[in-house]
Amino acid sequence: MNDYAIELRPCDSQDDGFLFALFMSVKEEDFAALNWSPAQLEPLLRMQFTAQSQSYAADYPRAAHELVCFNGQPVGRLITDNTAEAMLLVDIALTPEVRGRGIGAELIRGLQAQCAADRKPLRLHVANTNRAVRLYERLGFVVTGETEVRRLMEWRPRP
């Protein structure tokens, strides 16, 4: 049994500040080579955050947007699009303070259990350079497609 409690709840407009800070914590690594100050980087990241949010809303209008809470505190977000054919893990992100503590794996195992019960695959796209690729492989995902920058991965429940 874990010594912590992970809970999910629907995101709402009051979570926007946290969600932007989370987005910044994930994307700052991508721009580290620029050596920009946070004040210089924030407008660019805010524009990207808005574009990503609009893209997700357009591409996955029925997706569930959930806040990940750890011991009652927001520490991440989970976006899934659950259709009759498959579940797509659209996005998962955790704050730097809780990464590597098994929370992401536990969330994905929960999605796998739901997909197993529904007898359908769990799919995701991930950047080739993302450290999470190893996690997905450990959890049984296999590559089903690839571009120069991204992999399409899938997990299927056992028959």
C-alpha cells in the first residue's frame, strides 16, 4: 500500500494559474539553452500554453481534463479522450517535486485497468526525447508508429 493519496478531480477555471505554472515547469527545460530569464520566457510560454489548450479543445472536445492531487495538493494534470474504440492519453504532466515518485506510473496503471475492463487499447503520443518513453515501455506499451520527433505507443489488455 502506498504512503500517499492520489486523487483526480475535474479541472476548472480556478486551476488556470496552477496549470500554467505546471506547463512552464515542463517546457522550461526545452528552452534552457536560450538562457532567458523567467520574465523573458513567460510571454512565449503563455502563448504556447494558450495554443496547446485551444488545440486540445479542438482536437479532443470530449476529453476529460483532470487535476492530479497528491495528499490534497495539486501536483499535475491528466487529459484522456475515452472513445468506444480506444482511450487516448492526451497529456500527463507532474510538477518537478513529485516526478520519479511513482505517481505517473500509478495513474497510467489506473488507465490500463479501466481499458482492460472495457477491453480496449490505451494509446499515447510521446516525444522521442521524453524520459517517459522508458516508463511507458516498462508498463507494456509498444511503438506502433513513429516520426522523426514522436512515437505513437499502445498498450493492449490481455485477451
